[in-house]
Amino acid sequence: WTTTFNSNGGELIVNMMFSAYSSQQGVAIFDLMIDDNVATSLRFYFNAINTHLPVTTIAYKTILPAGPHKIGLRIPVNVFVDANDAATIQIIQKTP
């Protein structure tokens, strides 16, 4: 999942909530991407196979320059999303 947003510049907090499913048990590492760079990663353990699950929220605090930015989630191998899954990205900007 990827989208764009405009920053006023300065400090912001990103919260990403989503669901996914895996074809195998084990740890999956999800990457929060900002402007095509890994901002932070989340390790999540899938116990159930092929079961849609809410994944732990990714929370990240950063400072970005003013202007347009791209934000997204890099989904690991053997993890999938489809029409039964959802994602929400919340961006909280500190007013300069």
C-alpha cells in the first residue's frame, strides 16, 4: 500500500494500522517506507495460516521537510493482502 501526502515541515507522527494474512507460520517483517526509504520495521508473528489478522500498529516519529512525500508499507514474502484487508495511515503534524 502506498499513498502521498503534503507536509508543512517539521515533526510528525505516523500510525499505520492494517490487516494481512500469511501462507506460513513464523515471523514477518513489515517496513514502513517514507520517500522510498525504510523509516522503521515491525516484526509480527503469524500463528494461523491463511487467516486475516490485524497486525500490530506501526508508530513512528520523524521530522520531514515541507512538501509532498510518499508513504507506504512494504509487505514481506509469503504475506498477502486482498479485498478482505484494510489499511489506515494516520499522520499527525505538529503545528510549526
